Amino acid sequence: QVQLVESGGGLVQAGGSLTLSCVASGSVFGIYAMGWYRQAPGKQRDLVAGITVTGTSANYADSVKGRFTISRDNAKNTVYLQMNSLKPEDTAVYYCNANHRGGDYWGQGTQVTVSS
């Protein structure tokens, strides 16, 4: 079973950038499709970006296309989310997700707050 630990969240002004990292341990990282989700207060948890096992393909929520980039380094057991041109509506807790054969694993989340 994989364990996930996110980092990199914080407070940033609108227009700024942050890079989130998620380090995996306890299992073979290269078998998991990875994703970043976010959940704002009172709202459901939604997919922000996902990346395939090999990292050759990614998908994004419409709201972040052109601003966010997901990537992974299988040698470092890490997935990243580069977030540029941040907006106040990007404020949320961001969660790392690992998926393998229908099994979902989650990190504890990292808070991102964008001030206007």
C-alpha cells in the first residue's frame, strides 16, 4: 500500500505561482496513475490534473488548463503540480491521489490560499 505526503502549499497573491510536491513510499511508484484533486470549503473534491503511469499523457480541469502543469519523476517517487497565474478561486486543500487497478490512495492534503 502506498503512502503519499504532499508539500508546497501556502499563501500567495493572485498572479503568483506555487509548486506542489507529493512523495510516495511503501510501494512501487511506477505502477500508479497519479492525480491532484482539490476541495474548497463546502464543496466537493474535484480533479485538477491527472498523469499516466509513464508520464506521457496528462489531463486537466478546464479551469486550470494553460496555468497548471502536472509532472512526475518515477526515479524520485514524486509527482508535481506547477501552478502559475493563481487566482483566488484556486484556494482549496490540494490532495495527491494514486490509483492502481481501481484502488485509490490519498495524501493528507496541503492548503493553498490565494489572496486577491
